[in-house]
Amino acid sequence: MTSQIAKITVLPGDYIGPEIMKAGLAVLKAVSEDEFNYQIDEQPFGGAGIDQKGDPLPQATLDSAKNSDAVLLAAIGGPKWDDAPKRPEKGLLQIRQELNLFANIRPTAISQAMQKYSPIKQVEPVDFVIVRELTSGIYFGKPREIDDHHAIDTMRYTTDEIRRVARVAFEMAMKRNKHVTMVDKANVLATSNLWRRVVSDVAAEYPEVRYDNSYVDAAAMKIISAPEQFDVILTENMFGDILSDESAEITGSLGTIPSMSRGTDGPALYEPIHGSAPDIAGKGIANPLSMINSVAMMLTHTFDRPDLADQINQSVDDVIESGNVTPDLGGTASTTEVTDAIINKIRERR
Amino acid sequence: MTSQIAKITVLPGDYIGPEIMKAGLAVLKAVSEDEFNYQIDEQPFGGAGIDQKGDPLPQATLDSAKNSDAVLLAAIGGPKWDDAPKRPEKGLLQIRQELNLFANIRPTAISQAMQKYSPIKQVEPVDFVIVRELTSGIYFGKPREIDDHHAIDTMRYTTDEIRRVARVAFEMAMKRNKHVTMVDKANVLATSNLWRRVVSDVAAEYPEVRYDNSYVDAAAMKIISAPEQFDVILTENMFGDILSDESAEITGSLGTIPSMSRGTDGPALYEPIHGSAPDIAGKGIANPLSMINSVAMMLTHTFDRPDLADQINQSVDDVIESGNVTPDLGGTASTTEVTDAIINKIRERR
Ligand SMILES: CC(C)[C@H](C(=O)O)[C@@H](O)C(=O)O
Ligand SMILES: CC(C)[C@H](C(=O)O)[C@@H](O)C(=O)O
């Protein structure tokens, strides 16, 4: 990958989206010098897609993403498009399906240094990853109906859909602490029972990995009371949506968390886990760390350059420790100040 | 209700169930002396139902419940019945449907005194109630299928099902801080869109009540970061299952929380929110407070005796403050010691 020119589709999106994307790209540029060759193709997406092309996922944007090696997305949506016939979020659901991004991967970590930001009293360091199924389940199942008397959504899964995302989780566990917890509601749902069957078959392929199950309600409690006991959490789309946001919250530092959504081949998509924060847009105080960390995640996972990712990660840690952080982390720095500080650290390391 | 003899169906259930039920009934007896006339009908339910009658909800148990003024349930389920053809939890789902208990009500409170038990650093007192729809949605929708290739669950709601539980939430808000937050996933689900339509109509009937919406993923975050901002949370069955357990966890005192499940008429069911705790069963150390608080909730809501409930509540508070608590709350007292202490407090107050 490093010999050719890497193609990256860039989707700045809405509100603070372009502000943090600018930061992410500046750091990518700094860390890449003489090291990593890439070209970016910037495209409108979400609200920006609606405004510029009448569609949250314009055809040209989708084409660019499909032809890329990786997609960087900042954040989309906001009150401006509340009454749009197709809302920005529809673009997100659509690009996930079009690129077949069936596995969403979200790290949750609370290091010693970050513990002061956590709203949780607990003391043990936390470090787990949620692998959320992203292109099926109740998000996409048919029938989906609404009329004056009733409405229906359908949670549907096939064995193939479960198996491929389960493999992602077990592969990930092999590189981590070899523990997968599958979260479901098998005491109620038929789909959860299918998940149990399929995932226990996959688990048998990974005898080194400890495999256990948790009901979703119990998992929602353990994420608060004993988050240190998780390594990899595997779950279906809707449960993953809820639990991954809950997990992010226990870190107290939403503004720093990146995510990856991937398929089997084709480009993966990297994005901060937070939204477009209309309330602080334009003030220059958005935390750029989640975007910068998304860039690092991309360098590791798509471009196999963990060395460059490490330079970013260490520089980010240094800057957090120096207290040079945005207001959401209790600091007074601007987006640009944080970004420049990180770039300086990267240069110092050279 | 106080002139006749109140009929209470008692379901001790499994593992610690009978231990805490004994405590609850002892407190009920102590507080009732010369004040409240009742008779109890004890019936097997859950695992005990399977063992004694081959069914988690035996016909005689259901008949007793239907003929009662209120049902007291302790806790059911456990590993013993993992492979039963009909598991204990099925009995729970079935009794909810048979008694038409469409609204599940769960208080979440962190008072100044209880804050030390909370795993959350936050400082403001928390006091909200979750009103969870309990007899529809994905728990009961058809089709529900599983075969070798796929599985399906159906989330279905009618306008009537939504309206009746919404009214419970708004009535409750009128007696509290006049604020209802409806939690849904309206950016994805058709059923959530029906909920928004119906609930905003109901909200219009209560102009004094502030009404707002939250997506379920955002709500899972706010329950940790800003729980003090909620008064009444209204939500559908599955979201309510997850969020109410998450909410219980932020109090750090699961072993104290009661719940009520009710319909329009007919008996309501009162029970602790925790499970049957097989790991501590038989040791005499189960926390009886959730069961005792369930008795108080029953006295208030079914029998209109808030005066008796107050005697219980104040005695419970006194005993907690004195540190005479079970190991789950950091104490060394046994179930019986805590129960006796509460009964003594009740007698002292007379
Ligand atoms: C915007 C919404 C449709 C989306 C989801 O629920 O998947 C978001 O919450 C997320 O987690 O990426
Ligand atoms: C046991 C289970 C079926 C039940 C539910 O999900 O409703 C329980 O978790 C509850 O909340 O009462």
C-alpha cells in the first residue's frame, strides 16, 4: 500500500465536522512527510450533501468512497435538516450498506491519566472494544411499516451475517486479551438465539479465546459497575448502538474517541463517535482529538502504518498530559492550538 | 379497600426469592397490626412452578393472581432451569400479558445519604422514574421465527398500546416535577415514529408538563452524565429493559429498588428489580430492602395507605443510616438482622 498513492475520501460533513476534519488532515500531513503518499478527495455528505446536491449521499460522493482505500468522515446532521425529506442520517445508513461496512469497531479505554475525566468512581483501568454489527438487524429489516393504527419494525439476521462479524470479534480478541463477551437478549429474542448458535460455532474455531454471554440489560449494568472485565464485546446493531454510546460516556472524554467501520474488502470508514455539535460550531473550540485519533486508526488498520499511528498517539498523549486541551476536557485551548501542539510534538520526535 | 380484607398473592420464586419474601411479609405484618387487614395466598412461580407443577406459571398461580388485589413477587430463575423446555422467565412474560400489566414503573433515586453507594462521581441528587411499556413491542410481536439460516423478531406497536402507557407517564409527571422525556430511536425505527405521533398528542392533553425526546443512545449517555435532568422517562419495552437496569446501576444499590407493573384495572404486581442471585442463596445475607420497599410501594399504590408505606420508608432510611446493612451495601448484617431492625423501628414509631 505504501508504494502506491493511497486514496482517501474525505467527508467533512456538518457544523463542527469541517473544523475537526481540518485538524485531522493537518496532522495526517505532518506525520506523512516523506513517509506516506496519499491524495485526498473531499466530498459533500450528510447535511452538506443535501445543501449542495439535494441528497445526503450524493452519487459522486459514493463513487469516490467506493474507489478509495479509506474514507475519513467527521460528523453529520443537525437541526437545520430536521424536516428534510431525506435526513442526513439516512446518508450514513446508506453508505454503511453500500460499502458493506458490517463491523463497527469502537475502543473504550480509561487509562490512569484519563481517569480524572471519567464520571465513574472506579479505579481499575478500562480497555475494551465493542464490535457492533452495522448493516443488518432492526435497522434494515423488512417489513418496516407505519400507518394510523400501528407500526412495525423487523429485526432479522442470517447466519452468514452473524458469522462474518463474529469472526471480526474473535480475530480482534486474538490480538488482545483473548476474551469475547457476546451481548444479546436470548431469554426473549429468536434472533439472539440464532446469534448464540452461530457464535458458539465460531468460538469453537478459537479455542484460545474465552467466550461468554451476557444479556443486554446485565451488560448495561456491568459497563458501569465492572467495565474492566470486558475485552471484546460482540453484539447486534441496535444493542451495539446503545452500549457503545454508554461505554463512551464512562470515559468522560467523548471528544477523543475514534471508530472504524469495515467490511471484508473494500475501504473502511473512520470517524469520531460523537455528533456534529451544532451548539459549539464556528467557535473554534471543538475537540479535534477524536478526528486525529481516527486518522491514526486509519493509518494502522487500512495502511498498515502503526509506526505513524504511534507518532500521533504519543503526541496526543503528551498534549493531553500538558493540559493543552479544549473546554470539553476542562481546558481553554482552541481547536487550532491543540492541533498545532500535536504537530509540534510530531516534529520534535523526528 | 381498607374495610374489606385485602387479597395478596405471594410468589416467593427461586433462590434468594423466598428469603427476601419472608422479610417483606414480616415487615408487612408489623406495619399492618390493627391498621390493615389482609390475607395472603402463596403460590409457586418461576423455577418453583416448574419444580412443583411442571410450569413456570401454573394455572392455580395465575388464578390466584387474577383474583387478588395485588401480587407480590420476589425473584425467579437460575441455572437449574437453563435447559427447561419452558424457562422461568417465560412465566414472567406470561403473567405480564395475562394480567395486562402494560406499564412497568421503576424509581431511580440517589439521595444525599445514598450517594456513597453510587459508582458515579456526580454530586446532584437524582430522582426519576422510568415508565416502560411491558406487554408489547419486540417481546411479543409476531412473526418470531428461527431456522438454520435466519431468525426474525418483530417490534410492533398499536396507537392504543402507546397511548395508554403514555397516559400513565403523564399522570405520574403531574404528581412529580411535570417533565416527561420520551426515549426512542426515531431516526431509524418506524415504531418510534408512531410513538412520537401518539405521545405528542397525549402531551397536548397535559399542557403543564414539559415534554421532550431523546434518542436511546443519547439517553444511555445522559443517564450517566446528567441523570438529575430526568423526571419521568417514557419508553418502549426493550429500551426500557436496558435503560432501567442501567439506571438502577448508577444508584449502586440494586438491592434496595422496588418496581410496580400495572394495567388499567385488576391487580398490580410489585417486585424487586434484581434477580434471584443463586450465588448468595441460602447464606442468609440477601438484602431484603428491595422486597420491603416493594411492600411499601404496594401499600401506597394499590391499597392507598401511604401512611403505612411512610412508616416503612422512614424505618428503612433509619436502618440504612445506622449502617446496619447487608454485605452488598458494605455492611455485615444478615437478612434477618436488617429485617428485625426495621420492624423494631416501626414499633418504636408507634
Ligand atoms: C445516526 C444514527 C442512525 C447512528 C446509528 O444509530 O447507527 C448513530 O447513532 C451511530 O451510532 O452511528
Ligand atoms: C427476565 C426478562 C425476560 C425480563 C425482561 O427483559 O423483561 C427482565 O430483564 C426484566 O426486566 O424484568
